[in-house]
Amino acid sequence: MSKVTWQGGALIAPVPSVMVSCGDMEKSNIITVAWCGITNTVPPKTYISVRPSRYSFDIIKESGEFVINLTPAALAKKADFCGMYTGRKVDKFAKCGFTKEKSSKLSAPMIGECPISIECKVTDIIPLGSHHMFLADIVAVNVEKSMLEGDKLCINRAHLCAFAHGEYYKLGERIGKFGFSVKNKRKK
């Protein structure tokens, strides 16, 4: 392969395109975030990175909590809207027709139309430059019953949205599972 070298930049892709809800059941906001991921398994920890100029930044900083709502591809346009308009001027729950659902452990609401909502308590705020990272404990995961087969999460049923280099994508088919590269072949 022949590669061209570019200057360093934010080009790890794809990344999740999630809608982060914050505030409380009366006064809340939604911010779309692509700088999001898992940082630890035990205890379960996650992060979101948010610009300090964003309306949600102070809400999350003051409350110390947020909900990561995984975005199905069918809601990509609404997620984009939530990333384009400020909550200072627009009630995004109302404008997008989203249902505010009470979280199990937080004051911040969940987005009812999202199949998976992850409740997070901030443990650290790390200034990084253009963004500050909110490092958080995952205190609860709420999963739509239709996503389950017994106790197994069937994430493919969510038809999640991803973000890569300024564009949204619908995640496709499963191509393997953890450990499939080393799994013993069945003897014939």
C-alpha cells in the first residue's frame, strides 16, 4: 500500500455518534457528541469530551452527571440537529419530539427513543485543549427489551449510527466476535 502523510488530526474513525442528555426532568438539554468511549472495564468508566463554550458543558460540570444515549441510524438527522443548535435557544427534546424518561439513578433524563441509555457520574474533568474530558463512572445501563434475547444483548437490533470524518454512517453486519481469530476449528 502507498500512503500519503498528513499533519496530525482527529481522524480515528468511526466513532459513536451519541446524544448526551443532561440537566433534570424540568430543565434539560441534549448535546451530540462523537468524542466518546470506554476507558475502563472494572469499574466501568466512560468519557465524553465537550467544548467549554457549549451550553451543556456547565450543566454537566455543575450536576456531575449525564446520560449517553446510543443513537440509532433512524435518528441521525435529529442527532445532527442536536449538535447544530444550542440549548440556550432551543428545547431540543420538544423540537425533536423526544420523550424524556426518568433515569434509574440520576436526575438527568434519558431519551426514550434511544434503545440504550448509559447513566454516568462524573469523577474527573480533564482540560485537554479545545475540549475538556468528563471522565465518568457508568452507574446504570438501560436497554430496550426488544434489544434482548434472554439475557443476551443483540446490539445489531439497534442499527446504531457512527460518525467518520464529518459524515454519519449506519453500522452494518457482524463480521466476527471477540476471540474468533484464535477459536479452535471443530474437528471433522
